[in-house]
Amino acid sequence: MSSLQSPQQQLVGTLYRDHRGWLLGWLKRNVACPHRAEGLSQDTFIRLLGREQMLEPREPRAFLVSIAKGLLFDHFRRAALEQAYLDELMLIPEGEQPSLEEQQLILEDLKAIDRLLGKLSSKARAAFLYNRLDGMPHAEIATKLGVSVPRVRQYLAQGLRQCYIALYGEPT
């Protein structure tokens, strides 16, 4: 290893060298497409490189699988989102459908929104979507989620904060 690498980069390199083949095999058993499995394997290690701090895991394979499962979940969620968009698009009369370029831009925006809302807890994400997409009032959302109205307000504030960050960056 190069002495110019940080201890974290060296740790990720060791994990990559020692466990990448095993992780790729695990992913290939859980994903139908071998190319997608390869991409998820690489994304797992890229995610590790992006961490500010990382301790050597006691169970490296379990550690890598937990990261890969999160990426796999994100992949399936985005695929479901894309399919839902395409299904809705099919309901629009052909002459009124957006152009292929516009469809792609809309899909990219939907994926960006999904990534943004993915940073929220599941209840905060649900509350935000119930309010913004379905127009549900706070009391109805509270009942549906089994939380208090003030908690719903907190969830909505978290969602709005994520939107602000997406548009303007972190507040200073």
C-alpha cells in the first residue's frame, strides 16, 4: 500500500481485496443482472470511501452486506418509482405525453426527490408525502401514522428542510 493513503483508504483497500469477490457472489445470488451486481459491489466500496471515519469491522462480511443491502433497497425503490412513473405516463393520451427528453428529465427529478426524501425516517417521509401529495391535514396524518399532531409538524419541517437543502444547500 502506498504511504500516501490514509488509514481509512488502506482499510477500504484491504476490505476490497479480501472480500470483494465474496460480496459480488452474494450480490449475484440476490440480483438477477450480473452487471447490476457488479455496480452494487463497486458502489458499496465507494460508499465506504466517502465516510469521514470508519473503524475496522469485527465482521467484515456482515458489515459489507449491510451496506450492500441498503444500496439494493435503494435500487429496488428507484426501480419501483420508475415503473410507477411509466405506468402513469401510459394513462396520458399519446398526443399529450411529454417528449422522450422531457420524460427523462422528469424521471431524473423524481429520482432526485426520492434520494432527498430517503434521508428522512420512514414516518417523516410518509407524513411529508401524505401532506404534499395527498393534501392530508395534520390530524389525519397523525392518526394514520400513530403519532401526535406536533410530531407530524416536526416531520413536515424535516421534509421542508430537505427540500430547502436540495434547492439552496445547507443553511449557514
